[in-house]
Amino acid sequence: MILRTVADLRAQVAEWKAAGQVVGVVPTMGALHDGHLSLARRARRECGRVITTIFVNPKQFNNPEDLLKYPRTEENDAALLATVGVDAIFAPAVEEVYPAGFVTSVSVGGVSAPLEGALRPGHFDGVATVVTKLFGMTQADRGYFGQKDWQQLQVVRQLVRDLNLKVEIVGCETVRDPDGLAMSSRNQRLSGQARAKAPALYAAMLGAARQFRDGVPLAQVLDRARAAVLAEGFDAVEYIELVDGETMLPARDLGAPMRMLAAAWIDDVRLIDNIAV
Ligand code: AMP
């Protein structure tokens, strides 16, 4: 069942809730791959009813060309979701989500500021705004998000805490191709050659984490990792950093759970990844 309007979505969810069912939502921008499907499968196991949303949210694109080039494959997405057995796909038009006169923006402080927030101005405001709206539209009890977008997951958790939203956030493991590359809709845009080199980002992060645990000073570890990624054929490294996994502040306290996050360009495609350290 593909729903296009908030009214139809609301009517369907009201029916499910009246029957006492727990509703899970998996927000996506479509061009689905096994990473997305792992979220949908988990929601399927844990919730009575599952909605997957497919909406390429213009507000979270700071780069107009990226928005234009973003893959759109709805028919194929619907076929993949059918194999998981989701109950509904909510795929609204842009005007349904942002009708004329829409003027509100949700801005999460703190965790939104560094890394992706610093390099993609407005990106997390766009994410926070659309996620707040999707929770409002779906009235979901649980929201499923991937650790692939680690900082986004922390932004969503902060948002839910700060605004007392009645939704439980479930963070799901990153799904990777066999060679280690984190699955991403943007991987489709890589040439064969670039695709072959792309796993170097994850490999460099694993190497860096190992060196850090072995006692090599952090600055040196990160410098080596950036150099390795470039040497392996990436065109630019925006960042490879080690941060507190919850606050996104620079890692200081060795006791806190830390996360290494990276963003790098290859073949005009911006890839991000992260690992536990
Ligand atoms: P997107 O369509 O890129 O906005 O992603 C929708 C959701 O799927 C987000 O919560 C992502 O973190 C998650 N996701 C994307 N890629 C992966 C992956 N490789 N493994 C796990 N989750 C993912």
C-alpha cells in the first residue's frame, strides 16, 4: 500500500492504533539497498505495523546538484519493501510535506554543530525538521535509524529528548558490502574504478582505530589515516576525527565510548562512514 497524503496516512494509522498495534517507522530517501532493508526487517520483527517513508527531503540538501542527482527508484523500492512485508509506504510529494506557507524549522544545538553540521550548513536543520514532521504525521511508536549516519542518529536522539516526543529511537548496525564499503544510495554513482577504491576509507579507519588502541598518539593516527585514504585514490578528505560518540565533542576521556567518523570525496561522490573505537 502506497500512501501519498498525510490524511490517508493518518486514517490508516488511526485504524492500527485503535486495534492496539505498535507502529514502527523507517524514514528513508529511497534508492533502497540492504542497509535500508535491514532497518525495515528489524522494524518488521519488533512492531505490529511498519511504515517505510520515502521522501527525498530538499531541506537537508545543502548542495542543489546533489539533490538533483539523488537517485529516485520508487518502483524498485516498493518491490524490495514487499519482500520485507512492510504494511505501508508513505511517499508524499514535496508540496504535501512543505505546502505553501510552511515556515517552521527545527534546529538541534550541540550535537549538530561539528563535522557534518559544520561542513553542510543547514543539513541537520533539514533532517530535524523532516524527522519531527514524519513522527507527527505517522504517530509512530518507534523510529528506526541507521548507525551509518551516526551523527544524524545522535541529532535525532537529542531532538526526541528535548521535545519530549513520544517515540522510541532504535539505532541499527551499519550494513556493508563484502569488501567493507558501507552501503549507500550514493554508491550507485561511483564508476567501476572508484567503486573498487572506495573500501579504502573503511580500511583506513580500522587501521587508525588499531593504531590508537596500540598507543600511537591520536594526531599522528588521524594524519596517517587521511594520507592513506588519499594515497588509495580518494580525491579529498573532509574529515577523519575521533569524537565522543554521544556529544560529538573531541574525544578526550578514554573511558567514554568513542566514535571515529569520516567524510571523503571520490569520483565527485561524497562518502561518509564511522566505526566504534
Ligand atoms: P537515507 O535514505 O540515506 O536517508 O537513509 C535512511 C536510513 O537508512 C537512515 O537511518 C540511514 O542511517 C539508514 N542507512 C543508510 N545506509 C545504511 C547502511 N549501510 N546500514 C544501515 N543503515 C543505513
